[in-house]
Amino acid sequence: MQRPTVFRIIGSLVAFLLALPALGRGDSQENLSSAIDRLIEARQQAEAVSHTGPIDDYAFARRVTLDLAGRIPTLQELTGFVADTSVDKRRQLVDRLLASPDFAYHLRDSLDILLLARKKTDEPWRKYLLEAARENRSWDRIFREVMLPERELPGDKRPAAFLHARARDLDAMTNDASVLWFGVNIACAKCHDHPLVPDWEQSHYFALASFFQRTFPTRTGLVSEKFDGKLKFTTTEGEEHQAEFMFLSGTSVSEPETALDKDVLKEIGQKIRDAERKEDAPPPPQPEFSPRAELVRLALEPGEHDFFSHNMANRVWARLIGHGLVHPLDQMHSENPPSHPELLETLAQDFAQNGYDLKRLIRTIVLTRTYFRSSRWTDASEPADPELFARGMVRPLYPRQLAMSLRVATRNPNGMPGLSAPDQWMSAREKFEQDSTALAARLPIPSGLFQVGTEEALFFSNSQEFHEDFLDSGNEHLVGHLAELADPEQIVETAFLTVLSRPPSDTEKGAVALHLAQRADQREDALRQLVWALLASPEFRFNH
Amino acid sequence: MKPTSLKQTQEGKREDILFCIAAGSQPGQYFFGSSDFGVHQLDISNEMAQPIRFEDGHQSYVTGLAVVGGNLISGSYDRQLIWWDIESRKPARTIPAHNRWIRRVLATPEGSRVVTVADDMLCKVWNVETAEFVAAFTDHRPLTPHDYPSMLYAVAISDDGSLLATGDKVGHVSIWDMESFAKVGELEAPTMYTWDPVQRRHSIGGIRSLAFSPDGEKLAVGGIGAIGNIDHLGGPARLEVFQWRLGKQLFVAEDNDHKGLIEQIAWASDERWIVTAGGDHKGFVTFHDAETGERLHQEGTSSHIHGFVFDRDAGTLAACGHQHWAQWNLQSEAEVG
Amino acid sequence: MKQTHFCGSPDHRISRRGFLGAATGATALAADMTVLDVLSRPALAEDLKRQQKSVILLWLAGGASQFETWDPKPGWPTGGPFAKIPTNVPGTHISELLPEMSRRLHYTAIIRSLNTKIADHGGGYRLMDTGRRDEPGVEFPHLGAIIAQELAQPDSRIPDYVEMYTSTEGRRKGSAGFLSGRFNPMFLTESMIPENIRRLESISQIDHHDRAALRRLLANRFSRDLPSSAVGCHNAAYQRVRGLMASASLFDVEREPAAMRQHYGPTQFGEQCMIARRLVEAGVPFVKVARAWWDSHGQNFETHRELCADLDQVMSALLDDLEQRGMLENTLVISLAEFGRTPKINGSLGRDHFASAWSCTLSGCGIQGGALYGKTDEDGMTVVDGEMGAGDLFATIFTALDIDYEKEYMLGSRPIPIADFGAAPREAILA
């Protein structure tokens, strides 16, 4: 992929960056957010690209609620926020959302999709993630618990799901771990040195795989490690090599010599086989030297942790902004430098130095101006390259975001105080979460080339399930509520605010009024069609 | 007197698959039908003797053999019957007998006729002396209820030669009068069909063996029970015994210790027990109480048994199967006690 | 960057048809094109000609035996009981289980030399449905998705890629992989009527239509000034809804005359292949009909006696039907599985998984009918001539359809050729 503008101005950009004062590490988050904006805007200026303006309160409430709570705002939350006259109400909303029960649910759902990617549905694993999200468990601790469950949380199979789901497939374990925790896709290097990236040689792939090679799944859903075994591979020249235990950074560890008795090894082997096969086998013995523990240790070692912290800083940035600082997200290597190296460095260091605090990282990003740029490009010029972050990116909703938002949008807004009545909301959220599971499972996970398929359009259009769940005319539902409103103007206003989180335009008012007037004899059907049209519009399907 | 043990007296390993066995006129003399398209002769009374292959005749697996009088008659998946000259080991007469695979060849007790069943779903009767066609009859549909080709695997004749039974893939059994070739009864054993309508949409079971009790009143039906995964012979060996004139099922015996098809069945002369053999990847010989179906004794074998001959008087059972044959002596309570 | 996906939204349409990009007012032109305009531009005529082509894949799931179908070895210890029979192509014999096909081999090329090495169901399926080995972290598009991407009309009103798989064993849904979600298959399992393709009774035709118009109004306002192809594709998906709903009747076998239904036979596989022909006739580029489950570890011969009867009748009927409608020259019929079966006959008279020397067929579009490609040894243990891998088969399939097998899709910065690196078509199979 070409980035011609980058090459054109690279010299001046470097000069500009050098002229910037260094960012103080101990700065408050607000300062950090401003510093990010300065770096982003400096490059925009350097490239003579204009940026879009900030979004209005309605759009802000929708965007930030989707990003922090994983759903659209309720009507009451929305109108309350718009009516609020305090100067820093946006920051207040951010903090309210970060403290809400919704945040933990949404973080859980995001981590679940990221790490388990629907390889299986695993409620205990999801409970573990929810527990971690609720206490804002640090990312390094989650990493340790998920990658070393047998040592960090012995006997707890919940965090073991990540490895257990892949433990029979060394390649999947190796590459998924590398992609998800370190932002490095080295699968290409399995069969030959990476054709495009000199960083990744064949030996790197097998070195990383060797950390996982002794890992096995137990019958009871746990993982453990064998006591011996070395990974061998054959180079494209046909030479056979033994893989070292070497991290992506090039640092390697050597295994201490052990002299286990043959009979002891045999006995251990039997115990391991039992654990692999039998439901009632005792937990297998654990070796003193654990390659996987070495990997976890190396990945977090000062001086080595760049992959770990950069990856998550980049992933969170991409999730909230819509485009990675390193893009694609799994291509962190010298041939694909970050669009804003200093920004990524700053964000990653702040993340690492503040205890890998996900909430802090998220808050830093959503408090930037860059976060609330409008996605509309009204300028006559070509839309700015995404990597300049001059406009808000249109982002498809994740399956749970969409499924939850459909619930929130189609309930009677009077019964949906949302965070204005936190206690009541907690149990409602839990119920919506459960009700959304089946629908979320059939919606696509956004990827780089995301496109809504006809399957989804047909589901929205013709499925009995969709009509029953979201277009019911009972009193608890939006359609029923609208039917009770007398004033046509109020009907349109309420429908738009509840579903699209904004008031209707005059044109829209006119069109809808006409639609309703022509169907005065089938009012309920007409309202159902209105709500359907709002739900099926792209404006509802995307975060924008 | 009930069987308590089987003592293997002889066995042999082979490269080919032996589908059927017939006892010769001399003690210890057996004939086999093979996957090498040939008929083989073996004299096990002479321990040094090597099996001898007859000259070429069939063009496919040999699946039915009958020794009747001085005649050896074989049937094959090649649709032909061959009358062999046992002395010269050459085909004496070859006749096209069916339009599909011949599954079994059986002689009548008095030795004048031979009957065949085949996948053209016909049972045919032939004159042993002249090889002339005598009659053909069927009560078996060519297609299964799911519109796939059916198969006619099994045939049995009563000890007195008056009755004949045929059994097919979908579990239908017909009983015939051997004088008139009129149907005199029918039974259903549908479990043996094993059609899997959901996971794999095919079937591998069928009625594979039939045997009348010595008095002709009861009929034992052998095959396989319900199979979870029909990629494999992973169902219980299944035996159903009927009082066929009443259409009454006496018992069903299913064996999950040794799974697979029951390929052959024989009754004790006093009708107190029944012996069955067959298998999946491995094989079995199993004795059942003829009243209750209870398993009296069982021997596992290393390979699938396709057929056996049981000499009630001598108490010997000789079986053939996948790359293997063996002979056992039957020992009973009385002898042991 | 090469265009890797399109979904019917106008901007994609332009970039897909690179030759239009140079013309001014391309959007208007694309919208108003008539066939005559099209044919005056050679490149575009080529493109349209290609787009009339379709594929029907008969997927013999579980792995049919080459010995009992296309590569019989009667008389050898591994050959099994079945005879071979001559065909209408002098010198070529096939198993006696396929008598109808023996009279129609002039439509068909037999490949007897697949050596694909992967002999587990999941791995074999992915290899034979994507044309290459798995690579962790990369979701390769399946054959149907590639064909749909190459052959589907951007604004098509019918499905692009339909898969039928009724048995539950081995049921795996194909995937567009890294291509557009548009090219995920319409996947039919229990019912042959696609899900949600019919209007609910609770809404009238007029209301269904007007509701869509209201949605479009909202969508147009929203999409203005919004540079996002994903939003364009969302609208395109909704615009295809009515066309797809109109295609519901394609899935209805009751609409075929009784004589035709009899020709295909009463089995489910027959009915599904008849639906496949109806779909292809309406312009669907790729239909896969899976007949599962051939995995004959026990009773291989009984299994093939049962299932080959069905294959023989249905495949023959399909080829006859396509030929009589003049569609065979534009329709490629593939019979393929994830692998073949072992020469060795096991103790349950079964054959196990075997990927070292097995067979498939290609018939119709772009194929040299009657060709016999590749050879195995006497026992069927190894390929002795014309060895082919999955990539070579894909390259041959693409070439038969006039698709450049060396065409590359871009996955980020990485080019991925549609037929695996190093794969080459086999000219002897091609017309």
C-alpha cells in the first residue's frame, strides 16, 4: 500500500517533531490527551490537510456511549446530557461511563471477541473477563493469568480457555498469541523467511512456537506443560535446526540442564496422558522450567516490553479512532512504521508506566480532540488519508454493540432511565446482555474489509424473530410507546432521538409525517415501519 | 448340555479375505471363497498341508459356496455360479445366474437343489445335477424407502428342507414353502437397516444371516443394531429370534462387548442354544441361550468372521474371515464337569 | 492497491471495472450501459462473457473412493469386487457402479492423479475448498467466494454463492475469508428455502416496499459526505433484498415438470442438483451441492453401491439437462471430495482416508470432454503420471472459466494469487 503524501513530507515532519518539547512522563491525562492532539495536528499541518470540526452533543453522546458502554444512549441519558449546561460535561460523561456497570460489560465483550474470537462460546471465560473488567485488572495481569493459568490461578479453568481452545494446534497457539499480545504476525515465516519483512526469519517463528510446544490441554479444560521436548524445523535450504527459546526481540533463554530419572519421567508421562484423557485424573505435575512462563516473563521485562505495550496501545487506539497508528494491527515491524511514532511511543510508555491500566489508556484517548472529530468530509478536496486522523472514521458496530443497541433503541424510553438511575440499570443491563447473546452470535465481527452482507439485510427485513424482538407494539416497546403519543411531531422527534440519538431534520420530519398520514388507518403498522427504517439505516449500524 | 468353552485347534493367516466356507466330504477338508476371486481348498487334518487355489473362474469376490453330493458350487459378485470339478480344480460349468452380486449359495439338505440370493433381490433355485434354473421368487423391494438400492444378503433353509427364508437390507424377512415357492410368512427387523437420516444419510447394516431352528418353528435373524456413527461397524451385534408362524419375537440380544455384524448363525441340535459369528474390525463367536438370548459363552477373534460351518456331531466350528481362518472344538458343561 | 472486494455500491463498481475508470462521467455510464454499448468495448465484452459462466460443485463429502468411481483397479488385491466398464470414450474405463456416466464421458475430464497429502476431514476440506494449505491468521476465501468475486454482477439481484449441505456430519460452511462478506455463501441446511427470503405475512407487499423507500431516504441523507465504502455496502446489501426475495422461486423444485424430476430421481441429492441448475440458469455464479457422507471406514462396497447409484443418476441428469438447455458450455460441473480412499481394504471391508493418489472430474465449461488426465500405479498406491495438487486443480478450474489464475488479491500489503504460488493449470484437460 502506498502512502505517497508521507514520503513527500517525511523530512519536514521529522524536523517538526524534533522541534516539539518532550512530553513529560508524569503529566496528567488531560495533558497527555492534549499532547496527542498536538502531534496529530502537527502532522496535519505539515501535510497541509485540514481536519473536520468537532461533533455536536448528540453525536458525542452516541459515539462515546457506544465506545465506553457498548450501546447507544437511552433517550433519557441523551436528553439529560444535551440539556446539561456545565462546561466540562463531556469529560463528566466520559467519567460517568467509565464508572458505569456498562463499561465492564463492554470491555469484557471486547476482550472476549479479541482473544477468543468465537472459537467457542465459553460462559466461565466470559465471567472471568467480566470480573477482571469490573476491577479494572491490569493488562499485564490479565496477560499473565491467560497465558499462564496453571501457575497464576491454579485449578481455575476460566482463564485457561484462551490456550485450551488452541492447545491442539501449535501454529494457532503461536500465531494467535503473537498477533493478539504483540501485534506481530509471523505466520508467513513458518515455511520461509518472511518475504517482505527482514525482521522475521524462519527461526523467529519456531523460536516463538517453542515456547508453546510443550503446552497441552487437559480433559478438564485446563492447560499444562510437558517436561521435555524440543522443536525442530527444516529451513528452505533443507537444513534441520533445533529451535531456541527466543522472544521476538531476539533475547533468548536457555533451559537449565535437568537430570530426571528415566522412571520418574515415565511416571510423569503417564500422569500427563491421564490428565489429557481422563475427567477424574489429578492435576498433572508441573515442570520446574516452563517455556511459557519464560515467554511471559520476557514479554514483560523492561526493555523487552515494547511489543506488549505498543500492541495494546495501538489496538485500543484503533478500536476508538477507527484506524491503527500501526496499520494493519498485526504488522508491527520495521517495514511498517507507525504513522505517528512518537505518539505511539508516548501512549505505550504511559500505559506501561501506569500499571497497564486499560481504563486510563481508554480515557486518555477519548479525551482528545482527535476522538471527537466529525466523520463528515464536506471539503471539496479528497478525504484525508485515515492515517492522518483528520476526520472521524465510520466504524461498524461490533456484534454485541449492535445487538445491545437494538434492545436499547426499541424499548419504551420511559422505562429506560439508563445511568440516571444506576441501581435499576444494573440488572436491566445484565438482562439485555443475556438477551443479546443469540443475536450477537449471528452478526459478523468487523474486520479490515468489513461489509454488511445480504444475510443481515434479509434478517432485518424478513425475520420473524427480528419483528417480534424489536417491533412489538406492546407497551414496553418503542412502537407501543409511539402509538400512545398523539402529536405527530412528537412521534417523529421521539423515534429519531431514541433510535438514532439525534433530532430529525425538517426533510425527514416531512417525509415521515407524510408516511404516517397516508397510513392513518393502520397507524401501528406505519409506526412499526418507521422504527424499522430507522433500525435498518446505516446511521444505526455504524458508529460515526 | 451348554457350551462353556471353545478350544482353538488350528488357525491360519492369509493375505486375502475369505468370505465363505464349506466343509468337504472328508473330515478336515474345507473350501473357501476368496477376495482373490478364487476358490481355495484346505485339508487341516494334515497339518503340513498348504491351501490350494482352484483354477481361475470367477471375476470378482467369491461369496457363496456349497458342497452337495460330489459337487462344489460357488457364487460370486460377478453374478455367476460355477460348478467345479473338485478333482481337477477346474470349472465344470459356468452359468450367469443373477443380474447383481450373488450374496449366498446354499444347498438343500437332501442335496438336489441349490439356492442363491443376490442384489437383484431375487432368490433363485437351481438343479444341482443339471444346473438348470428351477424357480425365482422375491418379496424384496429393489429400492430402500429412501430410494437407494437395496440388497438381499441372507438365505436359510430348514433342516427338513421344507422351508426357506430370505432377508434383506431394510430388515424384511420372507418365509417360503420349498415345494410351491409360495410365501408362507414374513417378519420385520427394521432396526438392522441402520439408515441414518440426519448425520450421514446412508446405511451399512441389513439382515446378514438367518437360521431356522431344527424343528423349523423358530427363525434366528442376525445383523447389527443401531449405529451411532455409520462410518464404522460400531453398532451392537444384534440377534432377533422369532416364532415365525405367530410373527412373535421371542427375544432380541444385543452385544456391545463385541460389536458388528452377525454374519452367520447355527442352532444346537437340541435347540437349547444358538451360535453366532461375525464382527467389526475384529470378530467374535458367541453362544446364546435359545430361550432367553442370554450370552452363554463368547470368544473374541483377531479378525472379522465372514462365515463358518458348524458340525453338530463332531462339535467343531470352522470359520473364515479377514485374512484368517480357524477351527475350534466346542466343549460343553457335561464334558468339563 | 488492487480492488479486493466489491459489494454493488457505485464506487466499487467503477474500480472493479478498471477500464471505465478512465472515462469521464463513469458513474452515469455504468448506470446506463446497454448491452450494445458493452459489446462495442472488447474488454468489457470479454468481462461479460466471463460473467455468464457458472460452477456447480458436487461435493462428495467424507471422501468418495476413486476405486469405486473413476479409477477402478479390478483384479488387483486393492481393487475391490467391482468390475470396470468401457465408456463412450474409447480406452477409458470407469467403475461398473457408474453405468450412466459411462455413456456421458464426452462431457467430462477425469483427473486420476491428485496427490494432496492431507487426509483428515477438516484439513482436507479446507485444502480442497481454498486450494491451499492453511496459514494461521489468514482466512483464505473458499472456491465459491473467489468464483463469485470474479463472476458475479455487482448489482446482481440473485445470490452469488449458494451452498447446500443437508447431512450434519462434516457440515462446514464456506467462507469469503478476507474477501467481502458479500461473498459468504447463502448456506442451506435443513430447508432448501433460504432463511428470511420470504416476506412475513404481517406486512403487505406495498408496506414492505414503502418501508424500504423510507429507509433509503434516511440512508441517503446519512451517506452524503461520508467517505466510507462500508456504508455504501450496507446500502447495497439492502438494495439486493428485493431481488433476492424475488429469487425464492428458484429454490422450489415443485416448479420443475414431473419428467424432469424423474430424470434427476427422487433423492434429496437429485432435488438439490435440480435446484442448482435452476440457480445457475438464473445467473448464480457458484452453487455447491454437498452429498454427505461417503466416509466408508466400514463396508466400503455396500456404501458405494448405495451412494454411487445416486451420484450416477444425478450427475448424468445434470449434465444432460445443462446440455439440452445449451448451458453446459458455460457451466463447469466439478465432482470433488476432501480426499479419496485407501487402496488397502480393512477388516470391516472399509477403506480409510487417502490423499496420495485419488480422482476428481471436471465437466462442461472450458473442459476437454473425454480427457483422461494422470495415472496411478497398478495398486493405486501412488501417482505415476501427471501429479496434481489442490493449487493446480484450482488453476485449471480458473482457466476453464477464463479467469486469470495468476490474478492476485491484496491482503494488506501482501499479494495472494487466487491459485496458490507455484500452481499451474493442466492444458490437456482444457478445451
